Amino acid sequence: MKILIRQGRVIDPASGTDRVADVAIAAGRIIGVGSVPADFAPNRVLDAAGCWVLPGLVDLSVRLREPGQEHAGMLESETAAAVAGGVTSLVCPPDTDPVLDEPGLVDMLKARAEKLHRARLFPLGALTRGLQGEVLAEMVQLTERGCVGFGQADRPIVNTQVLQRAFQYAATFGYTLWLRPEDPWLSKGVMASGALATRLGLSGVPAASEVIALHTLLELLRGIVGAAPGAAPPVRLHLCRLSTAAGVALVRQAKAEGLPVTADVSVHQLHLTDIDIGYYDTRLRLQPPVRQQRDRDALRQGLADGTIDALVSDHNPVSADAKALPFAEAEPGATAVELLAGLALKWAEQDGVPAARVVEVLTAGPARVLGARLGTLQASVGRLAVGGVADVCVLDPATTWRVEPGQLRSQGRHTPFAGHALSGRVRATLVGGHVAFDADA
């Protein structure tokens, strides 16, 4: 199949490209950006005038709810939602049911995803067996099956000795640990600590929960890196879904120090605060919880200045029954992968962020977090490289649309952004040169 994407604004931060150009695709690969071969005869032409032509978006936190929680979402519905949002590569946390701590489970999940011919799936392996925080999982075997790193999802490790051993073991093989900084004891509340939590009578999660955990993780990382001065980083730490101003400051300090640290933030923490919970709105029952405005502002600044590397949807579809409960009992989570691009543009409009930076936190930034674990796709994911695999998102930045939960492709229908007007609508998504989503079809 030969496809010509005509006269769109090609924005590719990985190569520094930002210009109106044609993109030619053949046999699933990009064969020209700007200069199209003279003998190129496309089977299909996509008119991208007025649109942005971007690398396929890379989302580092998408729960597919399969296996084990098919009542809330399935691979078919959630990957359809992903490509409708321009996402061509996604990372799946290991807290499926059963947990992704066995090679056979990883094989099954990847095989199911590949048959759908939609978004590329990069699973995270469980850091400990059953995510119980007691015995390390077989990281080598899980890596051989395609796991790009290891994490605990939302289940912190209580025993810091086990955590230290995880760093040491990961350093032996150059693995990346994907950990959300939260103290196991201070994180048991249901919303951010503060005056509003007190007024609503809800248990709070203090900012100290993230800060204390961050100090622990960074000290363990310093111990590993300091043991091999001058060498390539033996282990990398990716911090998932920062939520506090103090956390941003610590990550900024760690990067200035030269520690091998990356971080991401969720669209929810980027736009919402605890005030939005209103009268116990369970759509804002999220993990980590949305915090005060000073935290939101610091997260926005950290994403803009490069302290935070990637913006993620933190897509976690939840069934209607699980949300139709009192706030403290409702299941945390929200549908967001289809909203990722629109919410990124909303941030850019509100804060005056350049287009190149907005695209970078959705493409090249998260691709760098994945790094060498992308294997043969490292030169293609998150970039528009001639000769590379054609994962492309065509986005109309001027189209305004209203978030209607009933029209989302995700099996989950709960989002705190219901009714919000967003700019930027995905017109087409290509995965490996195949049109996986066409808004006009």
C-alpha cells in the first residue's frame, strides 16, 4: 500500500523538523519527507492541509484491562480508543489479572494485540511476583519476551531491602525500573490532603507520601550509580505520574546531579485540582489524587522546561458499577487515551507552550524513556525517519470538539473531562503504514 500525506505541517522534534511537506509511505515505511520519489504513485492520498503530521503518539501508561478485567475494558476496545487518539505505541502496566509476572502471560497479551493490527503494545513486567513486594520476578525471562521495564503499578514495595535488591539486580542487566513514588503507609487516603479533604470528611494523601518515597528511590539509585563512577548508567529509574510541586523540585535536582532519571505526568494532574472534586464526583477518584493549584502549576512548568519527560493519559477504564459508589469506595481510574492530544493542546494554549515541545512530550520524549528496549523499532517509534516504520498521526489542531463519554471508543465511559471543549482532533492514524483509524471512514 502506497500512501501520500499531502501538504501537512510536519512536526518531528526528534529530527528538528517543523515545515509544510509531503510524507510518502510504501510497504509500511516512510520513503520520503518533503522530497517524494518522482516515480511514486500512491494508492491513497490524505490531504493534510491545515493539519499537523506527527510521529505516532507514545503513551507510557495505558491499562487495557485484559486479561482478567474484561468487564471494564478489552484489548479490542482500548486499542481502538488508542488509535482514535493518535496513539500508535503504548505501555501496559503489569497489574492485570493474573499479574504479568510469567513469560507465557506476556506472550499471550502481545499475540492478542498483534492480531488486532492497531497500536503497538509494550508491556511492563511485574517487578515482584504477584506484585506482592516480597520476591523479585524473573526479569531476564520477562525481558526476553518483550517487557520494556519493570514496575509495581500502584502497589508500592513496603520492604526497602527488597527495593534495594531490585535496583541491584536491574543494574546487573541494565534494566529500567518504572516506579510511582508513594509511601505505602501515607498513601492510603482517597484524595489529596488539605482543607477540602477535611471539609469533605475524606481521608487524605499528603504530599509527603510522594516526597518520602522519592528520597528513598533517589538514594538507592545514587548508591548504584556511585558504585560505578564514569561508566554508563547501570540502571535507570522512570518515575511514573508525579503529582506534587516538591516532587518536581526533587526530580529537577536529580537530573542536575546527573542521575539517570526520567519522569512523566498524567493529563489529570496537569489540568485538574482537588477543587474539581466538587460534591464527591467519583470521576475524580484517581490514583495518584489531583492536588492543589500550586502542585498543578509546578507540574505544568516541569513539563514545559524538560524536568518531566512525557505526558501520559493514565488511561484506566472503570465499569459503571465501580464508579456508582460513595467516593471513598469507588474504584480509582478514568478513560483518557482518546483525550491525550486534545488535553496536551489545551495545556499549550493556556501556557503558551511551543508546538514542538507539545509534540515532544507525546512522541520523542516517551520514546527516549523506552530507549534501547524498543529494539529494531528504536529508530522509528516517536519519530518520522526516512526508512523507518510509518507510525503517523494526522491531527487537525483547529477543530474544536466536546467530550461526550457516550461517543468514546473505550469501553470505559468515565472521565472528569466530560463536557469539556477541546481543540485538536485526530483525522487519521497509521500504524506500520496501515490506516488504523480514519475519522472520515
